[in-house]
Amino acid sequence: MSKALIVIDVQNDFCPGGALAVPGGDQIVGGINDLMADFDAVILTQDWHPAGHSSFASSHGGKDPYDMIEMPYGPQVLWPDHCVQGNDGAVFHKDLKSERADLIIRKGFNPAIDSYSAFFENDQSTATGLEGYLRNRGLSDLTMVGLATDFCVNFSAVDAAKLGFDVTVLQSLCRAIDLNGSLGAALNGMADAGVHLR
Ligand code: VGL
Ligand code: ZN
């Protein structure tokens, strides 16, 4: 059983000073770097939105960041503009050893659909291709770390568990946004899905 470290969205916009800063988002970088050598594969995800993305509040007249809207695929939080393709905010944190990555998987590039999960867009059906990559390489034991615990880590971990992967989330190497109790809900949801929370 081969082991992959999946590092979720450790990008400038999710770190202090960024457009959608997660408190303490930069504190996890050194610990993540130190873990990389323990795995057969290191995979990074990168939130990667076109300008004017439908998950941005600025794309919806009269809406503010953190308002909710109904999208064709269900409820969606509206975010500040973040991780715009090619901008500095979308770049990995400068200290993250991104050169160690075997694969960088980008998500959220479809203008009409957000993508928290590294496996499926928020319509729950459009695949990113990560599942096939992991299966082709025999990577069945997944450890997830990164940002944010309650959004992209949560959705990635739950999807991976549903797909039958063995999934562990290392909470000390994640940080949360925690919007209206979203962290507690995420921890419960991951535990229910069979994700190991360490
Ligand atoms: C994320 C909100 C919007 C995340 C990405 O990486 O958790 N959260 N886009
Ligand atoms: Zn995003």
C-alpha cells in the first residue's frame, strides 16, 4: 500500500496578508515540508480561479463576501476574490517545498462551478482526474494537510473516503476558516465518512 501526502491549497491568498487569509495559515508550512520525505508521493492542490469566477461575491451585484447564494448545483458561499490564475495570491507560500511535488492538481478553473474538493467540483460529479492518478500509481493510503480544514481539506477528505481510499487528516497541519460553525460541522462530517482525524 503506497502512501501519498496531499497538501491542500497552501497558497498566498489563504495565508496572513492574503485575500482570504486563514488564521495561522502560514504556521503549518514547516511541518508539511518535514513530512514530505515520509511518503511515496507528494501531491499539491492549487485553487485556481479565472477572474470573475462565480464563487466571488464581486461577480454578483449586491452581494458581499460570505453571503450565501443558490447555484444550479446547490448552496454556495460567496468569497472575496482569491487565487486568481497567474496572480501572486495564487502562488504557493514561498517556503513550501513545492519543487518536491510529483503532481500539482489545479481546481476551480471552471467559471461556473466552484471546486473545494481535489476530486470533484462542487456539482459533486465533474471529476478533476486525481482519483485516476492515485489508482494508476497504487496510492491508496492518503494523508491530507493544508487549508482550509473546513472547506477544501474537508471536501477532499470526505470524497476520498467515499471513493474507498484510506484517509487521515492531520489537524495540527491544517487551519480553518470557521464560518458559522463550519469547523465543527466539518470535523463531524469527516468522522462520519470514516476519515481518521489525527
Ligand atoms: C477554499 C474557499 C474558497 C479552500 C478555496 O481552500 O478551503 N476555501 N476556495
Ligand atoms: Zn476558491
